[in-house]
Amino acid sequence: MGLVKVPFAFLAINLSPRQHARRARQNGMVTPGAIWHAFTQRRARRERIFNTYAAWRQRMDDYDPQLPANQGPQALNVVDQNEWNLYLAPGTVFDGLINAIFTNNAGLTVTLIVHKSDMNRLKRIEAQPAGGRVAILWSDA
């Protein structure tokens, strides 16, 4: 998707009279390479990749709604309590599935993706076997 946006972003930044565009091109024309780099950097901040079940489970435990850091208006990691109880908590069927997937697929990566607008809200969990296609395992949608 980002690859499609690069030409439009290139034109918008280099031709727009708006202040943010003027600031972006203070040192001259903004290149497509610089725009692509910005897209990939932004995406990297939203994704966490795991190669083992233990590492994935350790990060998922940070999303427990009962943790003091996740309660109140300044919650660090936001997940709905029902979603946590049904799918994301340790010991659920989904948790066992993730463990089995890691155990039976060498080279598997599982990726946690957070929302663009709220970096504290978990958006999606994806899995990709070595050389295989990406599969969405869980989504908040």
C-alpha cells in the first residue's frame, strides 16, 4: 500500500503551498526514496516481530487489562477485557494455537501490529511461515 502512496506523496510534498510541505522541503526537493524511507520507518514503529512463543507471550502479557499500567485514561497497552479473556490471555485456546504454530513451524514469525492513531492499542496479530503467505490470526475489527 505504501508503494502506491509514494508518487502521490512526492507530488503533494513538492508542490503543496501548505506549511508542513514547505517545512519538509526546506533543504530542496523531497525524493521518492526519502518518502519511502519515512513510510517504512513509520511502519516499523507500529510492528513487533517475534520468532519464539516465549518472546511473543512475554510481550502479550503486557496487554493484560488488569495490570495497573493498563487501567485508567493513560493506559499503556489497550485491549478489551472480553478479547483478553477469550483469546489473548495465557491458557486460552488461541494461546495454545499460537504455541502449537510456533512449535510446528520452523522459521515462523508472528507480528503484533498497533493502530496508527493510537500506538497503545493492539490492532492485529499476523503469522508468516518461512517463505509462506501472511495469515491474520487476530484482529480488533
